[in-house]
Amino acid sequence: MSRHEPIGPQGLRQDGRRADQLRNINCKPSVLSQSDGSSYIEQGYTKCLAAVYGPRETRQKAQILHNKALITVEISLAPFSMSERKKRKKFDKRLLEIASAVKQTFEPIIMTNLFPRSQIDIFLQILQYDGGMTQICINAATLALIDAGIPMLEYVCACSAGIVEDTTILDLNNSEESLGIPELTVALLPQSQKVTLLQLETRLHVDKLESVTAMAIKGAKEVYKKLDKTSRDYIGDLLQKSNPT
């Protein structure tokens, strides 16, 4: 199979996955001791560390919201995270766009009305990049917010999908993204089945939108199962430690 062919004759992609197969997901909450909540997620070779601080006093008086908490999101890319050893500026346009998307995703989900005149900060760092930055940031933030005990309406789980000719593929990696495959990222509320983010990276024909969206939603539901199991296992371990038999 040529490295320029996303799908080989046997129906397998370059990394050995089938079209509708997620990359392996490994995640762990509470990995940092200094933050109020934290998490670490690996999705394939993309790795993300999340830290949540707050609710806490708003730093600048001009930013105070009297009826709800202010949410801030900052994303950084480690210099060693990509093959190109390049230090990204704090105000990198691409990172600012993703941070804005993450913020808009969580603003209606976090119960900010319970914490007026306060601030919740979400810091995300990509330690290794192999595609799917927006989705892994959202998934890592969800797990870190749960660890911080910040009330949310429900989980937020994200996944991407794309299309190669007439084949819809799930969870694109970096090599597939670099081929210019149309990619759609969906952030889903799994219990209510509501979509809180729909982000299209490249042009996609309207006739293909339904199938690509359905595939991304399918992937987000699988991500939810993993995050939910991880959270429940972690809480179960804490309860077992606090109440040894």
C-alpha cells in the first residue's frame, strides 16, 4: 500500500485500523497534585495533559461576571510534541482557535451559575501530536473537570471522522489529516444525545455530511464508555482506600 493511499486493498488504513475503528485510548485522572483537577489521555500517539484550577477568585476585576463563573482555556504544544522541533508562541493562531472551541463547548455544560464572581481555568498541554487535537483536548478537559468536582450537566465526549471517496473513516491521525481528507469533529453529550460542537476542518460535500457526522457521533459514544469506566474505577478505588475492609 502506498503511503499516499489512506485505505489499502484489504480495507485497512496505514496504521492497521479498519475504517470505523478508534485509536487505542488510555486515560487517567488526578495525575497532578497541585491542581484542583487533572487528567492524562493518550489517543493513539496523541498525548494530552489537562489541569483545572478553580472555582477561584477572578484575577482581573474587569472580567468578573456577577451571575456566573468565568471560564478560561489555554492550550500549549510542547516543543518536542511534533517531529518539527519548534517552540510555539503562546498566542499561536491555531491554538487560540482550538482553545476558543473548547471554551464554547464547555460554557453551556459547566454549571457556572453556581459560582458567581469566580473563575475556572482549564490548561491543556499536548505532549505528543498525531492528529485529533481538538477532540483530545475536550476529552482531557472533561476528565479533569470531573476530577476537580466541578458540576456539569453531563459528560462531553469528542471524536472526529472524515471521508475518503465513498468510505467514511473514524478518528483521523496526523498522516490522514496531512492528506487533506475532509475532517469533522463532533463533541457530544452522550446521555441527552445533544451535539455541543461541530467543527469542520476542510470542505465537505453536503451529501456526505450526514454519514460523516453519524460516524463521529458513534466514535464519541465509544469515547464516553472509556471515560465513564475510568472515572468510575477511579472513584471506586478512592472509596476502597477510605473504607478498607
